[in-house]
Amino acid sequence: MNRLFQLLAACVLLVAGGSAAQAAPPQLQDLEGKRIAILSGTAGDLAARRQFPDAQFVELTTTSDAALAVDTGKADAFVFDKSVLINLAAKNPQLRIVEQPVGRLDVAVAMRKDNAALQAEIDGVLAALKQEGELQRLRAKWVDSRYTTPPPMPSFDQTGRRGVLRMGTSAENEPFSFHARGELAGLDIELIHLIGQRLDKRIEIVDLHFDTLIPALQSKKIDVALANFNVTEERKKLIRYSTPYLDNDISALVRAQAPAAGAENDGLPRWFRSVADSFHSNIILEDRYLLIWDGLKTTVIISVFSTLLGTLLGGVICFMRMSARRLLKVPARIYIAILRGTPVLVLLMLIFYVVFASIHIDPVLVAIIAFGMNFAAYSAEIFRTGIEGVDKGQTEAGIALGFTRVSTFVNVVLPQTIHRILPVFKGEFISLVKMTSVVGYIAVQDLTKASDIIRSRTFDAFFPLVMIAILYFLISWVLLQSLGYLERVTDPKYGRKAGGS
């Protein structure tokens, strides 16, 4: 146990019933040289590097992951906006906030550099909301109230006579933007609707990973970003900010105590009670099973249609690759080399943020195109290897018997090729299913994204991840059974056995 945990453990006195009396709260100086979790590029990141120059920094992508890193001992502290840390600490009594602030931050609306007109409009709305006391009301409702159950979201009348305002957010950042009761809630969500009302624009909200918000702004996928967006000098070089609508402390979240001993015995085994509680909080509470169901459908749709597109495109690429004409062969070889050498996440983001930058397109369709293109590069080589594995003498024999080249290929070569390639094809297909877990980067709510949303609300690392792993296994197993049936019916030995029986 490192020095920090020794200090914190010494600060905790466990008494009957699990209560703890803390003798000496942790101080900032106790974190010198320790492991500090940060979200890259945020004001918390910059403040932590200034305050703890000798620390080891653990860069993560979500607040829930950073808090889990502290809770499990992967990091000694997490430096971020105090409003978010208070919410995280409320969900886990093992965590607490160091009283001394690390720094201060301003929160503002982010826009593209070239959108000065929109900035002027939003600044005018924010000034009016501040004068009317609306900004203070939002802060009191979402930040200062220390609620246990999220407050209900009000209804908004959106006529949209002046068009649409697309807002990007990262809905894993309570109390600013998060999923509650089957809808997006939080300070930023309520604020953007108020802005939309004042500007007479209809609001469309796009849920993205936090680190893709700036690319989404620059590629015009969204008009504004509200996700507890801290104002930093580095970000000012890339984007434009409104006047700040909130300021707050930057604080450090640390592990404060060991798990309390002597838990109540209600007659049930401890593990069973733990699983039952996790099932209720992760699945039943706030109808979170609907997130899983929607994510499951999206994952299956992307997997199946990407495979179909990739198989058809792969057949075309294979034909070009095996052609004697250089005009067809060379482009096919280049395509295969580039697509096989490019990570699928990079390809996905290039297509969404560059190729379709100025086009409003369903991100699910973009995912199908990206994964289909990637799968085509691999399937083309699988097809080519299978075709070349069939003895050329069989093609010659078919032609000698009066068949055309096409009919010989369809009736003689293709059945043997399918049987040869199916074992390898199945492996590539399952790899594609698992690779779809990155589609959350382009605002697609698949199984992995649903798990991230649930973890950000329940602060439970084990149950959501295991549940999603089981669902991915079930998807893969069902699809493998389908391909296994195809493999059996194309096996001549299977046909003879079935006929003999």
C-alpha cells in the first residue's frame, strides 16, 4: 500500500455499524509525486500539472472511469470540476474530495472559430438569463442542491421558426449532461433548451465522446458544444467560446476509507445480495434495460449489414484483384493495402468527420459503410485464397464439358470456395462484431456506449461490463450458428450423410 493510502487508512476509524470517524482529512501536499487521473485537455488537466509537476498522470476519457481508477487503486486522485466530483463521491462513500481547491475554472458554450454571429446571439441570451436570475436558478437546481434523485426536466416549446441548432454533448457528466429516466437531463441540457427558446430554434442534441466534440464542431456536425466545457487557452486556438455561464473550483477526489466491515446480514449470501442490488440499479432502475435493448439492436444492425456490404464489396475487389488487367488489379491491391493497414476507428472517424463533414447523415449508416469497407479488404483476400485453392484442372474440365467460364465458376468453383473459406470468414465476422464497440465515437448508441452511460450513473464497473461481455458473446454465438449451418450444407460429406440417413 502506498504512502497516500497508508495516510488515508490511518485517518479512518471503523466503529460498530460501519460508521467512520475521520481524524485528519487528506491534504493536497499528500498527493505530491502520486498518480493523478486526468481528462486530457481539460482545465483539471492543466491545473493538476501546475499543482503537481512531479506526479504521474493517468490520462482517461470519462469521469466515471477516472473515479473508478481512484476507487480501485489505479490512481491516487482525480482532478476535475468540483461539481462533478461531488456527484461521484455521493455515489461511492469510499471517495471524498480534498477541501483545498486545486484551481478555478470557467464553463462556457463552445462554437466554431468562424461563427462570430452565433457567439453574439448566445452571449446576448446568456446575459439576459443572468440578469433574470435563470443562470443562478440552474446552478441552484443542478449544482448546489446535492440532490439524491435527479430533478425532473421541464418541457420546452420549440417552434424552430429560425431553423435548427445542433448541440453536441457528452452525456456521461452528471450533473451537467447525463441520462435519467430515459431522457437526457442536466444543467447543460436545460440551458441549451432555454437558449433555443430565446433564439427561436429547434434543438437537436448529439451525444458524443468528449474528445470528439471539437472535431465535430470543426467538421460542422454540430453548431455548439455544451458538456461542462472548460475554457482553456489551448482550446481557444481551435474554437470560439461564449461568455462563461458558470464558474467553479477544480478539486481532487481521493479514496478516503476502506470498505466498512460488519455489513448487515439479511439471511442472503453476500454475493447474491450484491448481484441483486447491481441488477436492480443497472437494469431496472430508471428503465435502464431500454438502453441495453436499443444498444443491442444497433450492434446487430451494424454487424449484419456491414458484413453483407463487406461481402459484396469484397467480391468485387477480389474480381479486380484477380483480373489480368493492371487497370483493375492495381487499384484493388492499393485498396486492400490501405484498408488493412488503417485502424477501423481512424477509418470510422475519417468517413464521419471528413468525407461526410458537410452532409447530415445518419451515423449508423456511416458505421455500416466504414465497417463494410474494412471487412471488404479482408474478405477479398479470403475469397482470392479460396478460389486459388481450387485445382485449375476442374475449371478446365468444366469448360471441356461445354460449360461457359461463368457457369463453371458458379457450379464447380464457387461451392468448393465457400466451403474452404467459411472457417476463416467466420473468424473475421466475429472480429467485426467486436470492433463495432467503437461506434460511440460518432454518436451511435451501441452496447458499449449503453454500458458507458449506465456506468456513469451507477458507478458500478463490474456488472455493466460483464453484462455487455455476455451479450456480445450471445450475438457472436447466434451469428456463428447461422454460418455454421451454411458451412454444413455446403459440405459434400454432410450432404451424403444426410442423404444416407
